[in-house]
Amino acid sequence: MNTKKRILIAPLNWGLGHATRCIPIIHALLKNNFEVVLASDGVALMLLKKEFPKLEAIELPSYNIEYAKKAKLFKWKLLKDTPKVLKAIKAEKKALKTIIETHNITGVISDNRLGLHSKKVPCVFISHQLQVLSGSTTWLSTKMHQKIMKQFDVCWVPDNLGTPNLSGKLGHIDISELPIHYLGPLSRFCKKETKITTDLLVLLSGPEPQRTLLENKLFETLKAFKGKIVFVKGVMEETQTKVQEGNWTIYNFMTSDLLEQAINESALVLSRSGYTTIMDLAKLEKKAFFIPTPGQFEQEYLAKRLDSLGIVPYCKQEDFTIEKLQAATLSTGLTHFDYEINYKKLFGLF
């Protein structure tokens, strides 16, 4: 008879960040003798299935989040999409009820999927956003987010509790009604002492249409770049592709092992300032240059904060030029916090 406890792990499908930061947790669950069932939708689910082909995977209702083309419309697009998101949350709540019964689930770990809580089993919410920035409506978006988070048994924050930390005011406010556990930054990668073979690694990710808009801009702007470029589009497809064009090597996507190697071998990384990317680059102690997604308050805040600390420079998408990359040589780059997660204690909840 199988006595292993079965944990459902379900990241939000918003770019690849939520899925990739679940990878070390999945490895730790398996190592600690749990069975893992994957659940998500779209590219996030596709990525996890590629990383863990032997694990059972369930498709959840999609939030269908898209970004606005213009930064100033970002918030209004999200507001307009709210009914659609609420409908998806309701649907995933209903789906969870069935999954717990049919798949004998004994615990749930949700990375920002808002409907995945149940009174029947312990439920964890992973988020670095205890405060949700949305400009003049930050108080409202934060209140709404915290109301949902309180439905869970505990919130795991992938950051340091004290200073230095990576999330700043996003992950460090007091919510008395919710138990909060700081995990330290989460990354699936390990730093390796290796020869630098790439001058610039471009890592794209995030929802459309902004991913494509940045890809097109960088293809044009970086034409005059003198060194060796590895360009990862961040487009999840069935098969990985690799194209060589002069001093450029272009991939549609990379799996974890290849991406770990590519970042370790790069002198400089150009990417969005998504929180998972920041955690990965900190683990590998890299110099970087950030272009936040236009209108996304969280990415803009993280980029400005790291720039003001002299760690990573940034600029707006429309202002990017090759010359701007020189600022990265004067910055300190990201550094790794030595933070060992006690997974045995963490999983004691289940």
C-alpha cells in the first residue's frame, strides 16, 4: 500500500517565473519522500512537464492574463480582465475540490493561484508580494490580495526576513492574521566556476504582447553589439530550437540545466526585472541590466530599487541603447545570500 503523502503544487501561469521558482520545492518534496502532482496551465505547465516528465500533471482553468501594449493602460487592462480572472478563480476552486478527492491529495502548495485553498487539507500560498503595487490603488490591490492570502494556512515568502533582501517593501510588511515564513531566495540554479564564453546573455520572458515587443526592439538595437550574444526568447514550444547567426546564438527556450550553464558562462545578463529572474541571478552572483515590463509596477519598483542601491542598472524599454549597458560594469552585481532552507521543518505542515 502506498503511504506517501501526495502534494499538489500549482504555480500561476504568468510568464515562467512562478513555475521555475517551484522547481527547487518540487525537488525537495521528492527528496523528503512526498509524491508530487503538478497543476497549472499554458506555458507554466509545459515547462514543469519538461522538467519532471515522470510526474502526474493536471491542467487547471486559465486566468488568460495579457498585458496592454501601452504602459499607461496596464492597470486598466488588468481591471478590465478582473471578471475573467474571478471566473477562473471560481473554476479552479471547484477543480481543487475534485482533485483532492480523486488524486488523494494531502496538501496544496499554490504559487499565486488565488483559488487553491481548502479546509480539508493544509494549504500554502507562495508570494513575495505581501504588498501589491498598483500606483494610486496600491492600498486597494494590497487589501484584496491579503484577504485572499488569509484563506491559506501559511504564506511562504521567497526572500530574507531582514536586510539585505531582494523584495524590499513588497515582501516586508506586517500581516498579523497570517502566519508568514521567510524561505530565503528560491532558485533552481547552482553557481559554478566556469570560463566566461558569452559577452551578453539576453533572457526574455513574461506574457504577451510585451515579450514580443521587447524581442523586436532588442533584435534591432543589439545588431551593432560587438561581442558574442546568446539570445533566449522565452517561448515555450514542444521542441527546443537553436539558430546560429554570426555572433548570435538564438534559442526559443532553455531547460534548467542548459540555462544554468548559459548564465554561469555569461559576463552580463540583459532581462526583465521579474522577481524570479532576480533570485536566479543573485544565486549565480551575476552582473545584469534590467528593462522592466512597461506599466508593471512591481518590476519597475524592483528595477529602481536595485539601481538606487548600485547593484543593477536599468532603463525604460523605449530608452534602451547599447551604450546603456556600460553602466553594468560600474555596478556591484547581485550577490547570493547564504540561506539554507530547512525543508523537513517546512514540510512538517503536511
